[in-house]
Amino acid sequence: MSTNINQVYGKELLNFYKKLFEGTGSSYGFISPTHVFCPIPDKELVLPYPFLKIINTKPMQKAGEKIQTSHCYKIHPRMDISRLDHMILAESLGVDLLSILEKKGYPIDNYTKIAFLVFLLTHDIGHGPFSHPFEQMVEGYKGMHEDIGKRALLEEEELHNVLEEIYPGLTERVIHFKEHDTYGLSSLLEGVFDLDRASFLIADTYLMDGDTKYESYLSITNCVYQIMNRIILKEGKVYFEKSAFPYIDTFLRIRKENYEGEYKYATSVLDDLLLKRIGDRTIELACTSKVFSYLPPTIQTEISRFASFIAHMKEQKKDISISEYYSFGDPFFERIFRFLLLVEDSRLREDALLMISPISIYDAYYDIRKNEKETGEEDFYVVNQFTIYKSKPDENITFLEGSQKIDYQDCEGKFTRDSVFQETLSYFPKKPHSLTCEKELRETLIQKLNQALVEKESELKGLTCISLAEKVILSEVKRYCYCVKKNISLEEYTTLYGLSSNRIFAYLAMMNLEEASRIARMLLSRSLGYFYTEEEARREISQENKIYSKKDVI
């Protein structure tokens, strides 16, 4: 990594914020939020007190419940940082950029600097649960989360008041930053190279797995700072020194690699599609009278609330209640997926089962084929397309060499011709193997499930619940565990309490009981032939091989 990276920290950062808030009446002290993730070496990620007040508002706290990379964390478990982490890192990069420009002698006024940084700090507060896939789920329009974010700045009273305390009129200045921007900084908020992309590319490459990822992380971090050091402000626009070209080229190459390999990974796309189908089917069932009446009342209430929210988003979109919108986050949606394991609709139950399982389980259910034509037989068919840079001339990167202006598209480089990535994905449901010994295998797995559950009895006693619905689930699991210890069979238990075996398996699958939950999820699937061949099933039954077939997939 280059030693020329210009990073602001310690006393220099305190002085930066002191100058920034002069005349505003705001305190310029700063503090490091303890929960914030920072992947950049030798960098302190800190915020001034006025910005900490912003973070403590409801929309920002809800951003802390929404994972930045949607379902990519299933592929790379460390990729579970929140939208809040991402926005704070983007703001920190903005501080570094403003410091660089200040040292170059550009006289940017403090009001513009504050608006620029607040824009970065709040730019993703309009995202819903699971971020971009949520917009597909509710059939959102382009720019929906940006519009909701602007509404939040105006309509969420606490957030609006905090901004106005920092600087009267700041809310309007942030919302309409581009119209007030006389320096050209708005192109660094959205464009070919911007601080939003810089923030998530640095974090994502740092958190991904793989032999070459660390090298990519060092490269992208170096590129971001090398590019920022080569920015030129002229005529109200942002230009770059021609020497920035190889760094921008590398930046775009890594962006493309991440998009192809992670953001639009085949099983990640499948998660997006399943999310949409779950929303559609839950709304459809919720419209049927008493369809969930057999479920515990608290679980009925939560599922109905979920269905109502998705239906409102589909119907109203721009007119959705901001208060209602910020009542939901990833944890609520994940809890709903677990509750949907209880429904009698087999398609919906199986989709929900996939959503709460490790991503590798999809191999058991789907044959995922790339670059094949649509046949009409698949469950899902999708075309992914990604353009490296936008086509409008005013959105292209321009270099300056003396007085000569050179557009990025006119340079000789990797992405001047290789600018579009397109991939076709087809998802074909697999037909499970027909097992002649399926009944015997189920009985064997139920015995193993019961044994694993009893081994977890002491842990069950120490669990606490955060909702009435979860209290119902835990009480049912404890009762079943007690009956197992009394040698009451599953068949006797379901008859005694008027429950279906699937409901018992669903309760167990909802808990974090390791082996017991894993087996319960297998028993919830339509056929054990997804996970076993005939030979593997017979070995399982005979106890010759106690290692479960494909045991890591669920």
C-alpha cells in the first residue's frame, strides 16, 4: 500500500472538526463509537458530537439492523456489517477527502463541508430490510430508497431537529445538495467513482474469503486514496489528474469482480427471488379468511403485520408511512421466516426453510445453471446486467492534463471496451431421489433428533425470550423435551396435544439447538431424498455410518 495515503486522525482530526463547527454553536469534541467497524489500517474512525446525535436517531439506529450486503454474509459469514457501519465509513472517507482538498488550497466553506459529510452519513437511511432485494420484493421504483431517505430527513422529527440544531436549513441543504453545490463535490456522492462505492468496496474486499481477497483489499484501499489525492476542482466540476487513470481502472476492475463473484453470486440472487416469492405468497394467504387461525395468536399477529407492511409498500410506495417503514428491520423479517415454517402451505414453508438455512443447502433443492436460455420449466429465471460506468457524458470521469480534457472512455484501458457484464441464471428444482426406506429413515432421524434435544435440555432452561411469539415456541420445545424424557413417542405426543409432526419440527428448527435444529429442518423438507441416496439412507438406518450425509448443508 502506498505510504502517501492521507489519513486524518488524532489531533489533526480534532482540529478539522474544530474549524468545521466554528460559528455553529455546536460542540466539536469527538468520540469513537464502540460498535463501528473500520477496515482501514492505522485509521481512527471517530465522529464529532453533533454527528453522534444524528446516529442516535431512529432511522440511523434502524440502519444498524440492516445488513449492508444483503445475503452475501451467507457466502462470507464476516460480511454482516450494517448499513450504519457503511455510512459511518463513507463519512470518514469524506473527512479524508475534504482534508486533502483543504491542503491543496481549495476554499470550500464550512456549510458545504457539513452538508457533504451529513449527506454521506445519512445517504442509505431509506433502505428497507435486506436493502436492495427488499426493493425487488415490493416492486419498488428506481430511486425509491433515496426518496424515502429524503422523506425521513424531513418527517422524522428527531432527526430533522438534530440537523437544524447543527445549522439552520441544513436538512434542505443536504436533500438538495447537488443544486447548491458550486464545487462539483456532488459527483463524488454518486458516479463512476464515489465515496459510497469506495466505502463498501474497501469493507467488502476486507471481509470476503479467498486467497486473493486480501490482495484485492490492499489494492482497493490504496486506489481510493490515490484517486482522492489526484482530484482537481475546476469550473464547478471534479476532474482527475491523468496519473489517476490506472487507479480508477483497478477500482473498476475490483468492483466488477466483486459484482460477478459475490453481489450477484447465483445463490445470492436466488435468495432475492425467494424473498419476493415469500412476500407475494404470504400476502395471498393473509387475504384468505382464517388461513393462519391454527397458529398461536402472537405468531398470527406477527405474520399478519409482515403481510400488511409488504402489501402497503406495493400499493403505496411513495406514500408509505415513514413511521411504519422504520418499524421494520432485518431481525423482524428473519423471525417471520422462522414463523412461516409453521404454515401448512408446503411451497411457502420450504421457501422460508431455505431462507433461514446456510446457503449451501440450495444445492440440495436447486440445479443452478448459468447462461442458459429460458425453458419455462425453471422456478426462477433472471438476467443480471452490470455496467461499469454510466453512459451520460456528464457522469463520465474526465482527466486533466494541463488544459486538455480526456474522457475515461477515450483512454486505453481494461474497461473502455469491456464495460458490460451480463449473466443468465436459471434455477431448476431438483427432483429428490425416491427412497424405498424413507419411512424407516424418518424414524431413525426422529430418534436422533430426540437424543440431541435431550442433550440440550440444560441450555433450554437458561434461554430467555424477547417476544410472546418466541415464548410460545420455547414453551412448546420444553414440553416436547419433557415428554421425550418420559418415553412418549412423537406420534403419541402429537395425538395428545392435537399438533402435527411438522409443527413440532418447525418449533425445533426455529431454535438454535445445533444438531436437533439441523435434523428438524431436514424432516421439514418434502422428501429426505434431497439429502440422501438410497445407499446413504440405509447406512444411516443401520448405524454403520454415524456421519450424516451432507451434514453441513442444513
